[in-house]
Amino acid sequence: MAQVALTIEAAEQFADLPRAIQSRINDIIVRLAQWPNVSGAKPLKGDLAGSFRIRTGDYRIVFRVSGEKVTVWKIGDRKDVYLD
């Protein structure tokens, strides 16, 4: 079982989401504790190589895995979650 943590930025992004979306995102964060047995996770390419994403509707959860630790570093709408 993996330890899941959110960065400060991801926690702020989570807090800004509508309640219904927060519930869906929270369910996914709980599922991430089962890493690597998590369905729907896709590795990212290019500048974001080494990270993964899971989608729920139009929202994406972007995270990195290091050993037994999963760090969620970005949560947001698909149209701008990959932009910095």
C-alpha cells in the first residue's frame, strides 16, 4: 500500500473545485493508495515524462510515484492542467 500526499499547490487546487468534483477527486486519491493496482492511470510524455494522470470527467489528477510514495502535484480541468 502506497502513501499518498498532495503538494500545497494541489491542495489549493482541490479546495477551489466544486463540491461534486471534490468528491470524485477524493475517491481517486483514496484509490491511489493501492498503487500500482490502480486502473486508468496513464504515463505522461514529453516535459511531463515520469508523471502519470488519471481522469475523471473533464478533470485530471497528475501525480508522480517514488517507491511507495505517490505525490499528487496538480489537479485541474483538462484544458489547462498540463500548462505551467
